Amino acid sequence: MLIAQISDAHILASASDHPAAERRVDNLALCVADINRQQPDAVVFTGDAAHFGRPEEYARFREVVAPLAAPLYLIPGNRDDNGALRAAFRDRAYMPKNGDFLHYTIEDHALRLIALDSTSHGEHKGFFCAERQVWLDRVLSDQPERPTLLFIHHPPFDVDDHYVGGYRRPEEAAALTGLVARHPQVKRMLCGHVHCPVERSWAGTRASVMPSVAVDLRKGVDETETRERPVYQLHRLSDGAGLVSQTRRVDAPG
């Protein structure tokens, strides 16, 4: 199974005068085209589709990702507005129609996909309250033998010195870590938010963070190698090697 991951597009409305508005659209569009060439089974988006969480930003984001051939699964980031995101993608069968959180499970692939909502309205930091913990423990307990991939916006661990204490309540990040450690079927946690590439051992499995797809926002990427090109990640599941990840640079057409 092949999964593409994109994150932190921070798309702005068409009328925006932000100097990076069109560039972010172009970055995302280049990734969408290259993802189609790789023919993944699924695409996961790990939050911050929009920069201000406005309906017109989601409309533009949706236009850019519309050519994706593989199914796209989204979770919110701290910049997103859950109501506006839900409304923009209300035609997607997986999108919760009600409730406080935009998390769900996808059962259609070789890997079970579990989307986790770590956001709270108006908050920059992550949350994983008791209600969310109960939900995740229940859905993981339902299929303890099924290989599973989790995806979430906020990493529940520190990253260097610019992402420390990323959850409003540290005990919630610790609870998420302990919960996942009790479920060995979890093969990977995919994250966004930090805008830089990270991979590490976590909770008895592996966790990774991908850079922002927006070139003006990403951190920790070798600019001499990428030449200002956008990047996304591919995660390939195989019987022998498990889940192997690759950061893919997208060159300009032609």
C-alpha cells in the first residue's frame, strides 16, 4: 500500500493580497500533479488546509486538490475552522456530519487509517481530552490485530527548541502516548504543524512530521537540494520492510 501525505498548505483566498498567496496554491498544485503520477492508494492531509479558516479559502483549497485520483482524507489543524472545513467537504462519506471532533476511521485499505482531531477552537496548541482518549482506545480495541496508521496535526512530543510543550495540557500528550503504546498494531503516527521533517521512535512505534507543502513556511529542508521546490511524503507498506517513508521533491513541469 502506498500513502501520500501533504500538510500545512495554509491556502489563502483568491482575493488575498498576501505575497505568498499564489505561490502556496502553485506549491500545492505541483504536489497534487506529482502525487497522481505516483498512483498512491490514499492521500492524507494532516491539517492547516486554510490560513484563516475561511470558507473562501476552503473553496480554493478544494479546487486545487480536486484533480487527485486517490481518495483524500483530511483532519483539521489549529488554523482550520472545523465548521467551515466540515461544510466544504460535507460530500465526503468519511467526514463526520455532527459532533465536536473531526475524527473517523477508514476501513477500505490494507492499513486501517484513523484520523485524530487534536484541535480546539481558537487555540494554537494541541488537545487530546478524555473524550477523545476514550474514542481512540475504543476504536483501536475493536480491531487489535489490524495494522493501523494514525494521523494527527499536533505531534505529541517536543521537536527541537521551536516546538516544546505543544499541547495545552501536557498530561493529554502523555495520555495519547501511553494509549498508543498499549496498542501494538499501530505502525506509524503521521503529523503536521511543525513545518519541518522529523522521524523518531515513539510509543513503541514510529512517528513522523512532514514539512509544510508551502515553501515560504517550511523549516529544516536543505534549500540547495530542493531549489525552492515543494515537497510531500510517500509512505509505502511492504511485507518485508514495514512502512518506509520518503520525502519527495517536486520539480517544475518541463
